[in-house]
Amino acid sequence: MNDLPQVATAAPSDIAQLMARAHALAGMPLGWLASHAGWITPANLSRHKGWSGQLIELYLGASAGSKPQQDFPELGVELKTIPVTPEGKPLETTFVCVTPLTGLNGVRWEDSNVRNKLRQVLWIPIDGRREVAPADRVIGTPFLWRPNAVEDQLLRQDWEEITEMIILGQVQAITARHGQVLQLRPKAANSKVLTEAIGPNGARIQTLPRGYYLKTNFTAALLQQALQRSS
DNA sequence: TCGTGATCATAC
DNA sequence: GTATGATCACGA
């Protein structure tokens, strides 16, 4: 029923084509896709953390590179691979975006980077068990997600709470335990990297860059919903 | 065992 | 340093 996957030569023209490409990847091991594309599969991902995501981009026709927008801007779709167990439970949190730590006064949830990134996400589950070699990790069933009212409200609450703390100069007091479904954590090459933020006394300070991540309890619920819809 | 804080590769 | 793509790894 599915054609064999092919490396994309152009961006998908519509969502149906994007989903067809994504469905063609289901059941395929990463090693097959890599060799079919002329890529080498690393023995482990410790020094190749973004490898799986980039391989999927290649097959779906996402414009690779470091552009600060969605993977498929014409379609309004963001691509996310997510490492899972065979039961469909996520093994990692999901990075959303880095947040500015200054200039947030007056920014509303509706205009936030987080909401814009998460308006429409194509999730590609991939077996992420560390005991399985990357070459043998099989791609799962993709699904397109748009936050429903409840999900949007959960995200909004967390974003507003965290943003308020940043504005009030409390960024250094924020830990990954804040938020129900969204968390703020370091996002940098290492712990020495600095960016501008607001300090406790309102003065500008230098601190570690932070990014938003979706907690695994939240993505686990999305994956379970998708499983039920497909069964 | 697991989640938080830290880290890795690469383009510009 | 900031952006993209994420997973690692150790302390609780």
C-alpha cells in the first residue's frame, strides 16, 4: 500500500503530500533510510543528537538549515521527531524553542513563539530505546496535531507563569519543575554560554540561554490519543 | 529509575 | 552568540 520512501527533491506542495511522505516512512528502520540516502548511520547518537531529525527532514522535504521558523512555512507545519518505547511512551522531553529573556513586556500568548511553533505539529515517533542500535530503530505512525482548547489552555497557563517570572527578574529561580506541560530549561552549547536577561533588581544581567520543552506527560497523552484514533 | 540540568553537531 | 536538530548523564 505504501511506496518505498524516497529522498524528497522538493518541499511538499500540500499537507496531503506531506502526510503521504510521512506515512511512507512508517515501519522503516533508520539504517535503511540512511543508506538509501547515502548517509552513514552512527553507532550511537551521543555525538549526533540531531541525526534522526535531520534524516527525516531529508525524506519529508523540509528545507534544512537554521531558519527560525516552521519546517514547512507554506503549510504552517512544524516537524518533530520523538523518541518512544514500543508502547508509545516518550523517552525524552521535546524542545520547542528558545525564548528571549528581555523585551517580553506586553507579549501575549497568542503572539508567543511557543504558540506559533505549536499551532500545527507533525509528530514522527521513532523507537528511541538506547539498547536498540540507531540503524535498527523503526519509525512509527506519524500524526498531525493541533492543540485543542484544553491543551492550548494548559500551554498558555505555563507560558504565562514562566514569562511573568522572566519579566519580574526571576529567571534564575525558574527550574524545570515549573509548569504542568511546558518547562523552561537551559538550551546552549554548554553552561558557560551567556545571554541578556532581567535580574532580581530589574537591571540587565547575563545568564544561560533558556528554551521551552514539552514535558513527557503531555506528549505521552498526545501519543496515546493518536494511537486510539488509529486503532 | 528517572527527570533536570548539561551537552553535542553544524550553519551563519 | 543564536538558530536549527535533539539526547546525554548524573544526582535525587
